[in-house]
Amino acid sequence: MRFFLFEKKFHTQMEVFEPINVSDFGNSSPAKHDGNTTSLCTWYLPPFEWLKLVTLFAGVAGNGLTVVAIATDRKLHTKTYATIAAIAVADCVYCTMAVLWSTLLFAYLDYSNYRQYRKCINDFLFLLMNTVVAVLFSASYLASSLSISLLSIVRFVILSLPLKANTILRKSSLVFIIILIWFFSIALAVCKNIPLQSISRKNINLVDVFFTFIVPLLTIIIFHGMKIFTLKQSEYRKTEVKKMERLVVAIILLFFVCNLPWQVLRLLAQYKVFVPGYLLQTTMGYLLQFNNCVNPVFYAFLSPRIRHSICILFCRFRANQ
């Protein structure tokens, strides 16, 4: 009986970054089993969920490839690429956790009631999913957002203050900041996913929105904007500045468009202003996850040096076969 109550408590507090994210929009608890366990526990994903799953696998591959390319090429062991690798690590963890959640839990959604799913895995795995996986889910998303903020600051310092860059931003300081980001992300994720009576979930969610959306958005707008302004005042090539401007605008729009709808729906549901249906809810969830899956394109694959490193990786792989 105690385990059932513990289990139910977890379900009512499940994290916003789940692949279908039903818990932020109403009660999400396992359906009661009747005698027909086989029919209840049929593994099934609707077409939209398959689209999300394919996108997540692409995100795992793209982010993983970015990490390997940077780690294996000594020429890429710089502050900028180290920060890009930190973003890719966080996104890769996030996409991996999303795949696990989709295939092990949300494939057993009760499609007559999208507010609940059936407990069709053993107790240990079920508890593991609702603790370790849920915490990594939240932490990796927050770490990715804060690492994106860090990258905008790093690029501003390097391009706008080249003579002071090594003094302001040392390699050891950068490593310390990245580790600090992960410690903070895990701490906040634990508060969100592990039931603590002393902490209000509404307050935690507001803090989460602030750090996963507002802080990164303001940071990339301010520091990328300052970087472009500084370069325009210098003798930097105008064609390169224009390319950089277009890329910055694309990065800001992508982050804004992919994140804002979900954050708005999340707050509306939290304060019981509006509870979205499955189609709207899962579409906004897909946009949220798409941002993490497509980050390697903007932060890694557009870089000639990373593309060159990836080509070398594939050439080595083919040579070894």
C-alpha cells in the first residue's frame, strides 16, 4: 500500500520534459489492472509519437557525433568548442532520456484517457524511471539551456574583448562553470521530481521557467547583440558580420518559437486557466524537444572545422573496415 501511494505521488508530479508530458496538464497515474493484463499492456505508439521518436534518435546521433568530433580533434580543444560540446552532451542525455520515456512508459498510454498510463513494467524499473531518468531528463534540459547562455557569453568575450579574453575567461574557469551548471541543474531537477513537502511545486516550476527559458533567451539576445554591434564598429569583414547576424537571428527565433508555446501552456495548466487536449499538448511538446534535436545543426554542423573533424572520423571508420 505504501508503494502504491509513493508511486501515485510520483505520477502526479511527473516532469514537464517528458515526451508526452501529460502530468503538467492533469492527473497522470497508472490505470487499475483488471484480469485482462495482456490487452492492457499492449505496446503501442500513435503515428505522432513515432515522428517524435525518429526526431529524438536523430538528436541522439547528431549530438553524440558532435561530442565525439570535438573530443577526438585536438584543434577543437578550445573554449568555444568546449562549450559547444557541453551543449551537445546535455542535449544527447536529454534525447536519450526522452527515448527511454517514450518506449518504456508512454507506449502504454491509456488512449481512451490521455491523462493516465498503465504500469506495465516491473516495480524497480518503474521507480528508476520516475526518479533517476526523470531527474536526468529535467537536469539535461536545464543544463542545455544554461550552456547555450554560456556560449553566447564566451563568444562575446572572445570576439569583442580579444586582448582580455584569456584573463577574463580561463579554461579552468570554463570547466568549473560547466560543472556548476550541472550541479545546479541536478539540484533543481531533484526538487521538481522527488516529492518534498517543504517545497511548493508551483514555485519550483516558476524557477524552472525562469532558468530554462527567460535567462537563456535574454542572455543570447543581449550578448549576441552586443557582439554584433562591436564587430560592426570594428574593421571586421562586413560579409562575415552579415552571416553572423543571420545566424544569430535564426538561433534566437528557433529558441523562442520552440520554447514559448510549451512554457505558456505549462503555466496556463498549472494555474488551471486552460487544460489543452492531446493534439495541442503533444504538438507543443514536440516543438520543445525539436529544439534540443536541431541544436547540433546551428552550433556544430555549420562550423567548417567540426565538419572537417566529422569527415576525418568517417574516413577512419571506413579505413578500419
